[in-house]
Amino acid sequence: LQAERALIGPDGRYCSGRRSGNFPSSTLCETRRIISTKGIMGLYKGCLPLTIRGSLFTGGQMFGYDGFKSRCKETGMKDGPQLQIYSSLVSAMLCTVMSTPADFVMSKYMISKRNEQRMSSVMIRIYKSGGALAFWRGSSVNFVRITPVIMTFSIVYEQMRLFFGFTYLS
């Protein structure tokens, strides 16, 4: 269903994407259309890379935040908002580095027009078009998008713990 997202013009029709010129339909209609054209498995196209991306993202967030914070505390840095900001930045950077390849492959796979196309063929096509670094296309945009969310979440979480009488996470 994500591949069906597009811009809608003033007349209510799609202006871009595969359904350009058509009127939007309901989720139920789209679900029926996908099942009739691609089968029940068409609803699950892109689930594997989405799951992998989520795992890598969360791993990067936890390892980046907690790992960096623990290492700094071992060197004598005092726990507080300054350390939390630094840890959040490292966390956002690790999230970006770890999840961008899976995100990029997932996006390319979901918009692929060939039903028989496999994940491996998408990855090979990406590699052939730009080498290994092609998997990190858009990482700077991901970093800019992810950083405010991770910083806000991490700092608010730590401060709420302190507010309710708990200590900072160690």
C-alpha cells in the first residue's frame, strides 16, 4: 500500500505515481485490488526488509545511546542533559548508518514493477548502479529526520525518570 502513495491534484486525482490520473480509492478497495492482482502475498511485499530495518534501527539506537553514555561515564563524565544530548547524537548517527541500507533496499523493492523480482536482484541492481556506498544514498536526509526525534525522546525520557524520583539510566 505504501507504493500507492502519491500527490493528489486540485481535482482529486493522483498527479504522480503508478496511479497517475486516477481517483484515490479506499483501503478496502486497494486491498482487494492487490489480492486480485498479486495474491495474498502481495499484501506482505516488503515485510522482510522492513523487519530487518526496524531491528537495525533499534539496535543502533540502543547501542549508540547506552554504549556511548556508559563509555563516557566510565571516563568520568557526569550524567546529565549534556551527556544525554551527546549520546542522542551518537545514537542518531548509528541508527542512520545501520538502517539506511535496509531502508533504501526496502524502498526500491516496494516500488519495483516486476512481481517476480526478488530482494537479491534489487540489491544487485543497487550495487551495480553505484557500488557499496549506493546503499547509503539518502543517509544525510535520514540523519536530519531521525536526530530530532531521538534527541527529544531520549532527553525527555531521562528527565521524566528524574522527575518521578528515579535516577538516570546507568
